[in-house]
Amino acid sequence: MQLTDSFGRTINYVRLSVTDRCDLRCVYCMAEDMTFLPRTEVLSIEELATLGETFVGLGVTKLRITGGEPLIRRGVINLLERLGQLSGLKELCLTTNGTHLPQYAQAIKDAGVDRINISLDSLNPDRFRQLTRFGDINQVLAGIKAAQAAGFTRIKLNCVALKHYNADEVPALVQFALNEGLDISFIEEMPLGRIDEHGRAAEFVSSDELRSAINQQHVLQPFPEKKARSKNAINAGPARYWQAKGYDSRIGFISPHSNNFCSSCNRVRITATGRLLLCLGQENSVDLREALRTSDNPFAEVRTRIINAMHHKPEKHTFDLDDEPQIVRFMNMTGG
Ligand code: SAM
Ligand code: SF4
């Protein structure tokens, strides 16, 4: 069984948001004053596990647990353990802000998680606090160490680069990743949700500009596209990868504005409320929670809805550099 959309793309990767809540408030991701969902609207651990199992039964080989901050969701280790046992699943991944990794890294590894992405936008304590509104960089640095100590390899840092906040720090972040043997990806900010802290257009900095800045210090060589996109690739996805001469780390650029990657899209997302989102940048979606909660035969109904939904996966996102949000939902709801 394989999920295929009407543009011939195989969908084998699902990102599952386990909560909309977070212990940080990154300026590009959330408004300062957020109202979170009532708990009854969020999928239970049992429902999340059922969705994971159903997708793997439909040929999905990669699951990423995300949020909000997945590690503040009660029962998440139990969920990871269940998903980690699914035969047919090749990669179980987690995206986290890292603050709870000192506590959970080993349990996550033992549960069968293959790879971790950790968000890190600045190494400067004051700036980190400004970007996350109240985060403590030392918790994240300790989290990275804990993930390394637990035996995770190819840990990837994610950094959203904003012109007037942290773009000047990009070479330093790269050097940190190279020294620590980590991969790192830089993401162009996406217009999801209404934020008040900054204008998204004013903060735009293109991946090409960042790469030029890194090039001042390192000779960058493109990481072979074929290797990066092969089925077994560690980092297959929308990022374009480069390597600094003399280092093993990969330096990726996710460029929704400057380099559209939709033609190779292989993924869908599930929001914390069980809505199957067919594209990060469009509203097409299907309610799976209703099927889980009201159908006499939830497994069959969810399966049918997923298969039918593939016909509604849009060809591409239509983000532009307008300050008006093109999508009203925030990234924390989306399963970023
Ligand atoms: N809390 C976890 C974390 O920060 O890694 C997981 C969820 S977070 C929504 C997933 C990723 O989305 C993070 O790397 C974050 O930087 C990124 N992100 C959030 N809002 C974004 C936006 N508006 N544009 C681009 N990336 C965004
Ligand atoms: Fe929380 Fe992640 Fe959003 Fe930052 S990017 S506010 S850590 S969900």
C-alpha cells in the first residue's frame, strides 16, 4: 500500500503534533498572549497512537512527533514507545526546543526514536531570551549534550533566521554545529498566524544571503542532491544541503520563499486536534478526530478518510512576503 496524491507524489512522511502548548513563545511562532486549546479538543495518546499505526499501515515510513513542544505533553514517552515498535516504520523522529532533553533524552532514545531536531536560534543568552520571550539558553545547550550522551547521531539544529534578530549570528551558529558534529538547517520565516512583534517582510533574509555570509569563513560544497534525496537519505526533505570543506556536518537551507520545494513534497501533517493538513501553506484539511470519536469502526473510517484526502493535496503553497498572515493558524497548531 502506498499513498499517492493527484500529482503523482508518494506520501510516506507524517508529522504529528501532540500538543499546541509550549514552554517558550518564539516571536516568529506565537503571539505573546496565546490562548491554547481546551484539553478535550486535543487528541489523546491512544488516538495519536491509532493515527500513527494507521498511517504506517498505509505505507508511511517516517513519523515525526512535534508540536507545540512535544516533551511537555503528558504521556509522550509512552506514545514514542508504541510508535517505536511499529514494524514498517523506518524512521521515528522528534522535533523539540530542547529544554526538556536533559530529563528525557535517554528515555526517548530507549523508546526507539531514531533522530532528533533541536531548535536553536541564537547562542547569545540575552538574544535567545528575546527570541523565545523567556527561554534559558543553558537548558537547550544541556539538552544538546544530553541527546549526544544518549547516543543520538546526526542531531540537527533548526534555526529560523530573522534579519534584525539573529541573521548576523549565522556564521557563529554554523561554527558551533561544526565543532559539535551537528547538522544545522536555516529556515526562512513562514507567514503562519498573526504576530505582533515584527513585520515578517522586514525580517526576511534569503537563504542565498546566509550562504554568502557562511562562505566568508568556509568553503561550502553542495551536498550531492541525489544522496540527499535518496529514499534512505538521512535528510531527505525540502532543505538543500551543503557541506563545509573538512567537516562532516550538513548545512541545510529551507527556503519556502526563495526556492519552492513543493514538487518533491512527500508529507502531510496532523494538528493537535486531529485535523489532517495536506499542505503547510494551504487550508485543505480533513477531520480525523471526528472519525476516531464517532465512527462505529474508527480504524476503517480513518483509513478511508486518509486515502480520499490524498486527492485534495494542493500542488503547492502560495506564501508570499506580505505582512498579512496568509494562513491564520500558528505553527504550533500546525505540526511544524
Ligand atoms: N517546539 C518544537 C521546536 O521548537 O522545535 C517543535 C515545534 S516548532 C513549531 C517546529 C519548528 O517550526 C521549529 O524549528 C521552529 O523554529 C519552526 N517554526 C515555528 N514557526 C515558524 C515560522 N513562522 N516560520 C518558519 N519556521 C517556524
Ligand atoms: Fe514553542 Fe517551538 Fe513554537 Fe518556539 S517554535 S514557541 S519552541 S512551538
